[in-house]
Amino acid sequence: MNFKLASVVLLFANSIAFAQDVSPKMQLPDWANKQLDGLSKQESIAINSRINPFVWRGNFLGAGKGDLAVLVKDSKSNKEGIVFLSHGKAKPVIVGAGHATGNGGDDFSWLELWYVEDKGSQPHSYHAKSVKLHNDGIVVAKEGSASGLIYLKSGKAVWQQQGD
């Protein structure tokens, strides 16, 4: 009896050890995948999962429907960036990945950490007057170095330098 039980346990443990990773695309809702598929035909971008998490949910575009900020990479230039996807009808907004955005430039391969800055907050900036966020924003940073706040205003990305 113990031999049979041990065999079953080993078989189960073996299947867990060889479990396949879930692809980043499978971790996104259908509406986001549809937008990314359409965008990838125009912009040659794909999901970039080199940082965990590779996606954040927030109210970035102000429609209150749970927008997404997804790390992406341009497959032709290998430049990295972020695309903001709206659950509503707003067009996706790309920062980086070949689209110059403030001091972040057109390649966010320097990015080491990022997080959502909540609506209503007023993040401190050493370089400009701090803004009170009307929607959620994204803080992007290179640890021990520069950081910036990205927020959307009238469907366009705005960069505010946070620190050097």
C-alpha cells in the first residue's frame, strides 16, 4: 500500500515540476489581447515580460473601466516601452518602444521598476511643480538613479521628471 501511495505522490510531484509557464498573453483579458494584436500589426510591438509584473491595472485614461499599462518591445528595433490600453474606446497610447517620451526617451530598456501612482496623489518632483493626478499614473525608475511620472492628459502621455 505504501509503495502505491509513494508512486502516486512521485507521479504528481513530477507533473508539477515540469509544469509549463503561462504565457504573458494568456494572462491578459480578451479585450486587451485584441487591442495588442491590432497594434502589433501597425507598430510591430509585442508583450515584454522581462519585469514582473509586466502589466498594471489602473484608471489611466479616466473612463473608470480598468485600463492596463503593459510593458512592450518593438520587434524591429528592440526598443522597449509601455502601452496604455483602454477598456473603453480610447486609442492605445505608446510611450517608449520607438516613441520619444520626455526624459525617458524612445527606449525604456533602462527601466528596472515601475508602479501605479494613485489618482489624487501629488508626487514630489525635484525639477518641476508637482501635479495632482486626475487619473492614475505610472512611476518608472532605474533603481538608485532617475525616475519619472507618466500620466495621460487628453489621450496623450505627459512625462514629469521625479528625480535623478
